[in-house]
Amino acid sequence: MDGLWMAWKEEIIMELHILQVGDVLVSPDIFTEKFCCDLDACKGACCIEGDAGAPVTMDETLAIEDVLDTVWPSLSAQAQSVIDRGGVAYTDEEGDLVTSIVGGKDCVFTCYDKDCCLCALEKAYRAGQTEFVKPISCALYPIREKQFAPNLYGLNYHRWKICAPGRKKGEELGLPLYRFLEGPLTRRFGKAWYEELCSIAKELGL
């Protein structure tokens, strides 16, 4: 019986297509991929790899500017110089507003605890110094959000080799990506939306 159930479940996963939850189109990877960030292994590489900063909204940019004085001492001299010259965000080649970067890759809000890369914004928030955590795009990663229309969004899983430790840990824990990111998904789309997402996963046996 267990064998038949597993075969049926694998067939469902293979046939899954984009699902719509409210006004959000959700990639099936969000349900099927197992993931759990392993900071001890990856050392926060997603903050310092890549060729552009983290996507931010105009409201987030203003919120970051409001807490800049608080996080300033945690930033490197190079990051402070970049911000002084160009601000906390810029428009990248694709026309998206993103956080400013140092040396073509490091987010300006990168800070370090020994050999581990951390977010200065989140560090200040966790210390009770600010009310702004970090951009929602950072909190949602490795899920990426795209807006297709004023009331239509898409969520997709971004597979990146530097996140291999997170996939390994997720598999070991049996933790689906959408469960790992319960907090950020709820923050972005609301509790009712997240509960609907979980209901769909339950109906599909995922």
C-alpha cells in the first residue's frame, strides 16, 4: 500500500503545473523542493555573490534610509563610500530597483561575524534597534517574486549552487520550501493567503 501511495504521489508531482493561490501564480517547486538555510555551511554567500543587489521597493528604500544611521557603524568603509556617492539603492540593467553593491557584487549592508556574512539591517532589527527587518526579496530567498500585472504576481524557486547546503539540510529534515519560508510568505501575502497555500499542498498530498 505504501508503495502504491508513493508511486501515486510521485506521479502527481511530475504532472504539477503552475498553481494560482489568490492573485499569486505559484511554481510547483515551491511545494516539492526541500530546503532549510544552513548558514554554518554557506556562510551567507547569497549576500556577496551575484552581479546585482537585492530587489527593493521604493517603500523599502525609504525604510532603509530611515534606519541608515543605526546600521552605519556596522557597514564597511567601502560600503559607506558607495552609499555616500550613490545612495542605498540603484536601478540595475533590467530596470529593477536594487540595493547598492560594493565591488560589483557585495550588498552594501553586508557585515561579518568572524567568517560568516550577515545582514546589518537584520542584525539591528534582532537587537531591537529598528523596526525594519530587511527587504522582502531577501527574506523570501530562494523564492523569487515577479509582478506580471497590477494584481498578479508569480513565485518561482531559484536554484543556485551556493545554496546546495540548504537543499541538503532541507532533505535531511524533510522540510518543504513553503514551510521553511512560512514567516516571509505570511509577511508578504498575509496569513489567510498562506493558509490557503497550505490547504492546496495538503489536498495534493505534499
